[in-house]
Amino acid sequence: KAQYVATFAIASSYVSPQAKAFLFLEKSPAQTSSESRPWQVCAASSAYAPNVPLMNFAKAMNADPTTYFQVQLSAGEQCNHGSATQVTLKGKLKQSEERKQYLAHEPLAQLCKREMQEGN
């Protein structure tokens, strides 16, 4: 009997700037052969993304939205076996000054500024 398993979980919060996600995939064929062997894929990721103020345009524009992330991936007949392929990615997502200027001059941003000046 062949078996296929897929599990995904994600955790995030409006309070904490940290988020995590996990993935598990498994294939167990009915009959094992050189072309069809069992395998697993496991992934764990974490990210730190600061909470940017959503209701105050000026504070949102001055906030630092820099996000850091890490992903660990393992694949093979068993994820935790020494012969499994291991990949680790680490990264940083940063808003450029050009993007910040673009957003500041958007028509919707200008409307938002006017509305806030009028107390709306």
C-alpha cells in the first residue's frame, strides 16, 4: 500500500515580529525499487519582520521594515539521516531609499497625508 503525507504549519502573531513555518512531505511507494524509493522533504523557516504601524502613515514611512529570514531544507530517504541533502538559506529583505521615495510620492500617499492633516 502506497502512502503519501503532506503537513504544513505556520505561526505568526500581530504582537510578535517573529513567524515560523514548517513543511513535511513523505512518499512511501507500495513496492520499493531503484526507480521508486521512499523519500522525505522537511523544511523549517523562521522570519523576523518588525510590526510596521498600519494606522499612522507618517510612522509607517519612518519605520524600518527590514526583515531577516532563515530556511532549513532537508531531503532524502529520511530527513534526519546523514545521507539526506541539507540546504540552509539566510537572508535579509531591506526597503531601498528609492522604494521609500516612490511610496511617498504615490497619489494615494498624498491623499492619506491630506486626510491626516485634516484630522480624518
